Amino acid sequence: MLDHILEYDTELFLYLNNLGSETWDNLWLLITNKLIFGSLYGVLLLYFFYKKFGLKSVILLVVVAALMLTFTDQVTNIFKRGFERTRPCRTEGVMESMRFIAVRCGLYGFFSGHASNSMAVAVFGGLLLRPQHKKLIYVLLSISLLVAYSRIYVGVHYPLDVCCGLLFGVISGILFYKLASYLLLLLNRPKININ
């Protein structure tokens, strides 16, 4: 059963990966770049957080978001070392039939850290900003899906790696949204003067 799932996963990867063309390669490399695309994503959220919550709360949200990203990264690494699923760009029988345009190819790929991190940020930010910006969560989720697909496009993750990363990102985003909401309540609770 598992062998059939992995076989379908490989077939789907090759199909999706080979849809790419040189015309679009630079765009997808930009989307998959954590430093460039992640910075734009972060600045956008910081702006909205500041407008809604103010400076004191933004500092708290940045700390919680940093903890969330550290958490998703570390859990991703535990899974990668635990499952030791070789990335497509390192798998014989796959790498000969695919397009590889990424800057580098790590060793293990299950599950995608890019997918989990981008989805966690989308869910976290979208839920926090939902009351004032109801449609923003859809924009953030769309950006996360683009980042996730970019990992298949550049040749470093199978679709199953990406889907599991997205699922874990949703879970992380919800957990850290709940933590941030609780901490914001504590931070902004009115002080009672007993005098």
C-alpha cells in the first residue's frame, strides 16, 4: 500500500515538475527564496499587525511568530531525520527525468519546511487579522500554496512532502494563534486600581 502511494507521489511529482519552463524559472526561484519572498511576506504582516494592535503588541506577536517558526523548523528536521526520505533531486530513477533548477538539493525531504512555515504564518496571521481583514487570510493562504508548489517546481520536494508540510503548518498556525491570543489578552488586560 505504502509503495503504491509513493509511486503515485513520484508520478505526480514528475508531471508537475515537468510542467515548468525556462521562461518561468526565475519567478519560481524568487518565490521559493526564503530571504526575499519571506521578507516581503513578513513586512506585509508586520504592517497589518501594527495597524491593528499597536507597537507593544507587535513586539509580542513577533516573538510568538519567531517561536512558531523555530518550532515548525525543528519538527520538520526531526521528521526529515526520522523518515530519511530522499529528495527527488537525489533519487535515482527520478532525477534523470525531472527538471532541477534549485540552488541546492538537501538530503532528506519529508516533510517540506517551506510549506509548513509559510502555511503556519498564513494561518497565524490570517486568524489574528480576521476580524478587520476578512479576505486577507485567503491572500495569505494563496501565497503559502504558491511557496509550497515552488518546492515541486524547483525539484526538491515530492507532492506528499508538500501536503504534509502544509497540514503541519495549519496545526502549528492554529496552536500559536491560540497562544498569541491568550498572551494579547494578558498584555492588554485593564489594570484594576484597588486604592
